[in-house]
Amino acid sequence: MTPSEFTNFLDAGAILRVSEDDWFLLKGPFRNVEKTTPGQVTLFTPDFFIGPNPSYWLPAGFSRLKTADLRILCELFNNHDPQKPLEWLYAEPQNFHQSYAKVMDRIEKATLVKAVPIEFERSDDTIDGQRIVGMLQSLLSAPGTLFVYGFWQNGRGSLGASPEILLRQDGNILSTMALAGTSPKQDAQRVSLLSDAKELYEHELVAKDIESVLSAYGTVTIVGPKILELPTLLHLKSDIQCRLRDPLHFNFFDACVKLHPTPALGVSPRSAGYDWLKELPEQQTRDGFGAPWGLRWGPNDALCLVAIRNLQWNESGSRIGSGCGIVQQSQFEQERRELSQKRQSVKKILGLQS
């Protein structure tokens, strides 16, 4: 990618790190289409509440870079003027309190086993190209367990580093993960996640749900759970694979829509539906937070993330969202702390801490 192309990329671009030293950079303008073919490089970024006819984005061009090459471009475009820290307006506690109470009411009435309310922390500050460069420079050092991703155009965008794969295709093999169960790393007094009944129960709900969806496509194997260590958080993780029974007629993005949302971000059981989440605070305006975020770059090569641990922005300001799984054993203060810890981890990985 030339410096001129990188300028265009900062104005309208998308980025995905598919492995520790392999980056896709897509440059705009992006064209919105209703249908796409397997041979097209295609971006899929629906809202969390996916409509009946989700659309796709086709870039004007793309480059595949190594980390060292991206670092050189970022350094070239960084004017080294200190960035003013974003000023945050703390999340309103009554919003989560209301969500928590409504979810617990459904659980106690046995119409629900688990749901994931969300909470946003906001800033009136907007994001420009220089801020994007600064965040990208911070993300260059993100551990390999995180998938850097982002998409921005026309003054709106998001950028982050998700630990969670919704679905990956490599030939006739699908892979994904159950990622549920969380603990702050510094909480030395906390029981191990692998011994925590509440966290294990929450994790098992997610793993079984994903297995039930993928079994329609082929033979499923699950390995785990184990502990995934991130810079500030620990998660329970199980690796899941599916060998496709009929790869010729498999549609990657259709499968992503069927998987979304897993109980890690939605509800359990699926039969309870997830549209009712719109009744909870913050949900109707969540946009793409927690939604599928996918890129297909070949007929049988694609990766779709769960769009969490990100910064969202538009012309009015910026925000960071977080969610937590509520089950019968949940404790309000513990869940509220988890929400805050997740947002702090986003600020740290993006270099936004003051």
C-alpha cells in the first residue's frame, strides 16, 4: 500500500488482522450491495439486530501487509503531536440496574436461562485520521489472541480488538469458539475460572448452543474449556471445529447469521428469541456492537468476528460498549464490575487511557 493509498484508507477504510503478522487493509469508498459472489473480497458488518436482508460492502481495493509494513505507514502519518485524551462520561448505573432486574425476572419465571445486557461509556469527542493512526499504532502491539478489526466511512466507524471468533472457514473446515466466563486478572482472591460453577455453567450454555447450530453443516468436535489470558482479563474458551458435509453448497455469511447471536452475546435458550432485548436500555441504539463482523477474501477463506471490545464513533461523539452474561447465580455488583473492566481493557488496547 502506497502512502497515497494509506491516506485514502484513513478516510474510508477497513482493517482485519487474521493472524499475528497478516493484515488486510481495505480502502474505500465502499459500495453497498445486496448480493455478493464467493470470488469477491467482501465485508459483512450488519447491526446486532440483523434485518431480513443484510447487505455487504465491496471495497475499492485492498492490500495484505506484514506488521512491519503497517508500522512504517503509521509512523509516516503520525505527526507526533500529543493527542488530547478523550473525556469520558461514565455509564449511567440505573440503565444496567434496570436491565439486570428485567433479565432476572425472566430467569425466575423460567422463560429464560441467560441473557446479555449491555452498557455504554460515552465521550463527546469525535475521531479523525490522526486518532485512527494513533489507535492503529497501539493495536500493532496487541497480543496474538486478539483480532484487530475496524471499518470507517463518512464520519462513522468502529475500531477494536476482539477475542471472539463467530466463524472461520479454511477450505472445508469451519472453526469457532465458545468464549464465556470472565474474571479480572488482578483479582487474586477469586476462585479459578475452571473451578467457578457459575462461569462454567455460563460457558457450557454457549458451547452446547454453537454445537447444535453447526451440527447442521457437518461433524462437530469441541476441545476445552481452557483459560484464555488477555492483557487485563481471563476468559473460559473452548475450541470448536466442524468438517463440512457439503462444502459446495455452503454459504459462509448465511451460517454466520444462523449462529448470531450465540448465548455469549444474546440469550439462552435460542427459542426465547432475542428481539425482546430491544426492551432493555441501550439495546435499540447499539448498532453493530456485538454483531457479526466478517471478511471473505477467497471462495473458501473467510473470518467473522463478534464485534466486541471496540470504540464506535460518529459525528456526535464516541462510545465503548460492554456486556455481561446474566444467569441465576449472577451477583449484581460482580457483573457491574465486569462491565467496567471490559471497557477499561478497550481503552488500554487502543491507547486511550489518560
